[in-house]
Amino acid sequence: MKVQLHDILAVPTAIAYAESVDQLNATLRESHCPDYAFTAPLDVDITCSRSLLDLFFDGRVRGVATATCARCLAPFPLEITKDFSLVLTPEEPLRGEIELAAGDLAESFYSGTEVDVTRLVYEQVLLALPTRPLCDEECRGLCPQCGVNRNTTECSCTVDSGDPRLAVLRGLKIGGGA
């Protein structure tokens, strides 16, 4: 969705719409992130306003992705909800050397006569995705020997207790007085 600059007024304007996920899914595939796929459009609620040349976007994006658990490799639905608040300033060409302050790193820029809100929404969704998706915090994962999902099936594999040559050291106590 693109918003024309002349439509962004000093008085906040609310916009609610459904954002397509086709390009978002393509971006996830291209960035070698196959752990996520969105199957339905994102629900987006935005309030936009301006103060002179600065543009303000406050909103919320909601959606459901099919994620792959990092421990058991099972697909599961992952609800994403992300509130955001962005300030966009006009893009100015850089002249000479400048030193950036910490606040400058959080700024976003716009140029031209319209703002691509889709790009802003996708960025917020990508920031909301966990780096390591888990179907459950208590997920037991896959058995390293037989490969069975330990959340659904018990296996009879024995857990390797480490290198048998170090068995003597396991009996030692740390901090024992002399």
C-alpha cells in the first residue's frame, strides 16, 4: 500500500487494511529463512500524521505464520502482533563526512511523492519474528540417535553420558577443602 504525501495531514488519519503476504513470503525464501510462511493477509491498523516535513506512523500489524520448530521440526501456527511507531524524515543527500548520533540510527527516510507503507509493515513483521521458533518452550526435540519426535513418541535409545575415559573426573567435587 502506498500513501500519497499530500494525503498525510497534521490531523491523524486512521487507515485499516489487509496487507498481502506474497512479497513477504518471497523475501523470506530469498533470505534463506524457510522457517516461516504466512498463509493469510496481515491485518494492519495505522494512524499517520505529519509535522512540517516529518511523517509519523503509529500502528499495529497482526498475522499468523506457519513456523517450523527449531527443536522438533514440526510445523506450528505462530501468531505475530507488533506495535510500532515510526518517524520518517525527508531523505537528504549526504555532503562530506558526518558523525551519526545514536538517535540517528533509528530514523527512517522517505523520498518522492509517496510512502510505501508495505515496506514499513514488512520490516516490522520481520523484526517480530523470533530468531529461533519453538512450538513450545518445553519442546523435547528430536532424539539424536533414532530421530523420533520426543514430544509425540517415547524412544528406547540410551543417552550417551559422555566420553567414558572421563568417568573418573565426574566423581570429583569442585571446591573441596584440603
